[in-house]
Amino acid sequence: MRRYDIRRPDDGLRTAIQAKIDNLNKPKGSLGRLESLAAQICLIQQTLEPRLEHPCHLLFGADHGIERQGVSVSPREITWQQMLNFAAGGGGVNMFCRQHGFKLFLVDVGVDYDLSSCNAIINRKIAPGTQDFLYGPAMSHDEYERALAVGAEMVDACRAEGCNVVCIGEMGIGNTSPSSVWMSLLGGVPLSECVGAGAGLNDAGIRHKLDVLTRAVDKFKATAQGDGGAEEVVRYFGGFEMTAAIGAMLRAAELHIIILVDGFIMTACALAATRLCPEALSYMIFGHAGDESGHRRLLDLLGAEPLLSLGLRLGEGTGALCAYPIVESSVRMINEMNNFDNAHITRYF
């Protein structure tokens, strides 16, 4: 695996950052989560005057072999159909990117359809979907490395445009299944507590999904794949789009870029990324607590405090994009609010 030089932000500025926040003309702590968010961003950027520049959204698309087992209510052709919809500007992700000024990068990492004629989609296809992990690893070691590299490459493309805040999303029918397995194996949570309805399974569908995933995990453990560590868990069960997202998160952290994390799928990717490189967590802002079963538990595993709770479960990065104005408000707070001295207001805390 490529080694990432990720370090926690230097904590030396923390006292000065807190003093600046506390001296804004307001009761101490009265802007709550905005204050801790501003402090995190200041530490990431190592400045008392943070900026959000050229925000970018990366959406990785790929299909999953495990979808063939009927673990999703949606058929796999939805993946390529939605990728074309995004390319035409008609998705939820397009709307929010337009609203908040994000540049959208659509990346085909492994969609089971030829999208090469669509100029709006970046072709980085590794294969037309992963293998079915009920029977063996979803991807080879080489495919795993290539998927990580695609994610890092796309972050480098964002940085080249002056970006210092990146949002990451996904499109891949069936990807709640690997997310549930990652949550269980990397988070030490019983699989039954990790499996939910995904795009809309009924109770019988959820039971079938749990049965399939249980058999897959049992096979993985019985065959003692690798050392059973985070890298092997990611490779054995993951999707190309999810592994690319991990690569993007790790590269963004390496470059001290703010990472906006979306819902259940992307939080599972964040868990995997932090199991590979724990320091990456310092660069992550979690957009929302979604409506997929297990997402709140997954956030708790990371000690994450999401900004929104709107019952969202669309994916694509939409929940994180919705949260962006709150991030922007925290930066405006620390940069634009007057302080007690300049405003000639007596401190009242």
C-alpha cells in the first residue's frame, strides 16, 4: 500500500485560536458548534484567519459483485443511469453543487457500462464492477492500489485548482453491503446491528441481506485472508468507488485539505481511512447523521459530531453538501465578527 505522510495538525495555535473566538463580541461559547468547527479549521490551515477556497466535490461511481445476490432493491443499471443523469446536471448532487459553488468531478472507477463517450465523466475504470465477495475477494491487490491512486489523483487535481475543501460522494448500487461489513469488522460491531434497508429493502430483504453478508464474513474468517487487518478487510469487501474515496480522504489529509464526509457509505470509508491512518480523522468534518440503520453507531465509533440530522439517505455526497453553509458560517464568524475591544463593548462573560 502507498504510504501517506499524514500528521495531526500542530496544536501550537490552539490557545491563540480559542482566545480569538472567546473575544468575539458574544457570550463565551454562545455560538456552540460553530466555535469548535472554526477552531478545527484554523488548526487544519494553521492560521487565525481561515479561508474556504475553490470547493470541489468528487463523486466516484462503480458497481459491486455482491449486488448479484439480491442485497439491494435497486438493480445495478441504476448506477450507470444515474452517472449519466449527473453528467446532464439532473441529480441531487448537481443541485447542491450549483447552490454552494462546488466544482463537480464525476469519476467512473468501475461502472458496469461503457461511459467513455460521455465527456463529462472522467474515465478511470478499473473493471466493470468488483467480484462477488460471497465467493472471494472483491478486488485484487493491484486493483485495490489502483483505486486508492484514483482517489489521490483526483484530490491532486482539485488542489491544482486552489481547492482547500473537498467533499466526497459515491454512486454504486449495493454499496451499503460492504459498508455494513466494514462497520462490523473494523468497528467491532455485531453484523446484525450494521445491516439496514439500504435503498428500501423490506424486512424479508433485510434478513436475506444479513444472511448473505454473514456467510461472506464467515468465509473470509475461515480462509484467513491476509492478516485480517484493515487493508485486507477493505480489499476483500470494498467497492472501487469506496476505495477511491478512501484514497481521496488520505491524500486530502496529507495535503491539509478539509474533508467533508457524507452519510453511511462515506462514513464507513472514513472509518476505514482512519483505521489505515488514524491521523486523517483530524481533517474530517461530518456533514450529517443519516437515516440508514447503523449510521449513528458508525459516527459514534469515530467520535464524530455531525452537523445536521435531516433524515437523509440519498448518498452522492448530498448531506455533506447541505452542511457546507454551516462550515462557511463558522469561518465567517471567526473572520468577520467584531471583538469586544474594537466594538467598545464591555465583556459580559
